[in-house]
Amino acid sequence: MLNVANAERSEQADHAALITLVETIEALSATRTIEEVAAVVRSAARRMSGADGVCFVLRDGDQCWYLDEDAIGPMWKGQRFPMSACISGWAMLHGQTVVVPDIYADDRIPHDAYRPTFVKSLVMTPVRPKDPIAAIGAYWAVGQTPSPDTVIRLEAMARATAAAIENARLYASLNEALERRTFLLRELDHRVKNTLASVQSIARQTLRAAPTPTDFAESFESRLMGLSRAHELLTRQAWGRTDLRDVLEAALQPFGGLADPRFTARGPAIALTAETAVALHMTLHELMVNAAKHGALTSASGQVTVVWRIEEVEGDGEGGGGAGPSLVLEWVERGGPPVFVPKRQGFGTKLLERGVARDLGGEARLTYQPKGLSYALRAPLSDRIAAATAPRALA
Amino acid sequence: MTAPRIMIVEDEALVALMVEDLLTDIGCRISGSFGAVDEALDYLKDAAAPPPALDGAVLDVNVGGTMVFPVAERLRAAGIPFVFATGYGALPRKGFEDVLVLNKPIDPVLLEGAVKGFGQAA
């Protein structure tokens, strides 16, 4: 009779444990974040094991992160230990459940970390034994050998937890992707509108200076093509930093780029932000078009030298740069027809003197000498314009 | 009537050049055109002292990564009217919900209307 009663009680206990496990799996399947998973695990593990405390430990690189706990006394919540220096690390590294009836008799346990706690016995089971991502620990205040049933229940919970953690991570990455998409769409809208504003400006100002519709069409299209080439270059760089030399190469592309023997280019690697690259490209485009119409590129023996360098300025605040290093870029034409100061200031001149220099808080000067036009830009180094860290081979 | 004196804050030189032209064409005088918030604030130290040397301002909102709001606050404190011109569709601009926003590209008719509004407000 007694045995039958015991068997019935044991059956009822099994039944209750099964219900708890199913409820836990249901609760885990509704979780969306690691924190929610931890909250479910911590209360369910304690109920199912009858332990005096449980821990939920996440693997974080080569560290064990004691994310959450539910216990009769404080354990290690929020702390991190090296994988090699704690029992959760051992369980995860070996992909095995550990049963420790007496922690002070087991040298895998860092005894000093346990002395301030109530713990005398423990079970630690890894989550996803093949490639553990977490561990669940159950702890007892009275020394004992936890029953095989308890171990099996904890292991079953650990299996359900593995799926929940992966779901939570998937949710997190999905949310991140959605946020990124929204951000990119907003950014795209912003860039399109700004680009349209640039085109609007180019159109209005080209129109102002154009004597005939044909002149307008020619100048406007040339500038539009220049802008398009600048954007192509930026897309290749994923709108990140662009090297000054690449900007120059793109701007001179209608002349075959720097391969044309009439060009000489010399200077260190300079990283430009996308916006600065576009502005500098427009400047170089205007210089090239002007050289092709009136300057050194009208003749086969003409020379265009583009040199740039970083100059340390003795800080007198003069030159728009103030103290600190500046980028100095010079475009010098020689060997073209004699140069005269233009009678009126067109859009090209305005853009050269006030365009990129204004953008960068620097200054630019056009010099009309009979032997050739020259243009000098000086702009302080900033987050928009910086000496590139990696040295670059120079041509 | 004298030409209204307008300040421009716009980080893109190309757009700034156009706004300067648009304003000059409708009879305004450009009292200052700045590509950075700091420069505009420096300018306002003197310009905002009464009597104001400014009749209005056209402000880009995101100026090279810096929000233009400190400039807007100083203008408001000095009683100088202004409008925003921005390529961002919807911008958080707590405290400036009543300020007119011109979208980029800029509609010259709306800009002219805004500047005429400056005259009435002043």
C-alpha cells in the first residue's frame, strides 16, 4: 500500500513537472528579448529543480556573463568571469552538464567566488550542448546530490531555452535591419533633395551667364555630367571617405584622366567626406572645363600641374584657417594662350572662389597671370578633410 | 523703402550662392552668408544688438552635421524673423514649430513670400 501511494505521489510529481515544462516552453516561445528569456528561465528553473537559487549565464566571447538570478541570497548577477575560471564556463566549453554535490571538494570550482554565497551543491547545464551559447545553474544551500530527475528537467529546459535565445537574437537583428532600412530611406530622401537643390542652383546660375540657349545647354549638361561622375565615385566608395586623388582622377575623366601626359598630379593621401568630395569635384570640373575652353588644355603642349600638401600654419588666424594644419591645393596651368583677367565674373569663377572654400571654412584664389591661370585652395583640416592614415603610393 | 537685410546660413556653397542670387533678385541685401553655425553665432554677437542690423534670415537646419537651432534661438531673442530651408522632410524642431519651413529644392515664389513676411513682422 505504501509503495503504491509513493508511486502515485511520484507520478503526480512527474505530471506536475511535465506541466511546468510545457508552461515554460510556452512562455519561452512568447519571449522577444534575451532579458525576457532570462526572466522566464530564472523562475521556471527554480520551480522545476526545487533549488535554493538559479543563475542564467550567457556566453560572451571568452567570458561568462551572469545575466540574471533568482535565489535566497545574492550570487553573481551582472558579473563576468573568464570561461576558464568558472563552472558555467567549464560546462559550456565541454558541452556537458556538471553535477557537484560538494563544491569545496571539486577543484573546477573557484572557491573564493563561492565563499560569500550560500551555495554548497550545484548543477550546471549548458544551453545547446553542441555549441553552447548559455548555461543554467541550480544551487542548493544544503549539501546534497541532486537527483537524476532534477538534472533531466534542467536539461530539458536548457533545450527549450536554446531556441528562445536564437529567436531573441533573430528578433534583435530583424529590428536592427528594419531600423536601418528606415534610416537609409530617410537619408536617401535627404540626399536626393539636396542633390536636386544643387542641380537647381547649377541651372539658375548657368542660365544667368549663358548668352544663348545653346550655350546654356552645353554648360549645364557639362556640369550635370560632372555631378553625375562625382556621385558614381561616391557610390563606389559606399558614400564613405574618398581619396583626393580619386576625386581628381574622376574630374579629369573627360580628358582621359591623369593618364593624359599634360597632367601632373602630386600629393599625399587625403581622405574627404562624401559632401566635400562632391564640392571639390565640381571645383576641379570647372577648372578643367575652363582650361579646355581658354587655358592650357587648348594646346597640345599645355601643362596642368595639380599639387597638394598639408601645411602647418603658424596661428595668426589669417587665411581662414587659423592655427593648425591646412590642406593646400594648387592648380597651375602653363603653355596655353596668354591669359587675361575676365571682364565679368561668371558662375564658374564664383564657384571656384566661393564654392569648396566656403564649404570647408577656408579660402581660394584665382590668379590670372599671362603665362597661365592658377588656382589655390587653402582649407583647415577637419572632420571633413583629413590626412589619410595609410600612406599611398604616389605617381 | 530700403532693401531688407538678410542673413543666410547654409553649408552647401552651391545652394548658398543660389539663395544669395534669389534674394538679391527680389531686392534684398545679403548681410552675411555663413557655412557654419559657429560663424553665424559670431556674426550675431554684433548684429543682434539693438537696433538689429538684420531684417530676417534663411537657415538651413542641418549645417554640416550641426543643428542650426542656437542661431534660431538668438534670432528669436533679438526679434529677428527667419525661415528654415531644409532637405529633411520631417525634422524634430522642438520650440520652432511655428517657423515656416521651405523645402529643398527651394521654390523661389515661396522664398519671396517668406521674405515679404519678414517686412511685415519687423
